[in-house]
Amino acid sequence: MLTIMNLPVKIEWNKLTVDGSFFIPCLDTKPVEEFIKREGARRRYSVICKQVVEKGRYGLRCWRTK
């Protein structure tokens, strides 16, 4: 499980379809992106993450590509 600012973040990997995405609000994106890519690779998923601002919040939008 991912923890950001002492708050648990649950990612429902089993529900993430190809071309599906999720947003994680965070300021320090590098360690979060590394965690997401590592966890995706463990599940044999390809994942792309981009730094974005959504609804005034900075964070990562991550897509499963295969």
C-alpha cells in the first residue's frame, strides 16, 4: 500500500483496465511514480505517469497501457 503524507492510498489494480487511469494527489511525485511503476511491473502491467494539475491539485495521472 502506498502512503502519502501519512495517509494510505489504495490502488485497485485488479480493476484497472488497459487505457484506464487514476490520479494521485501529491507534491513529491518522483517516489510515488517509482512506486507505481515498480508495482505495475510486478503485476506485468505497463504504466505511464504524467505530472498534472487536476481541479487545482498537483499530482500524478497514471495510465495502464498494457
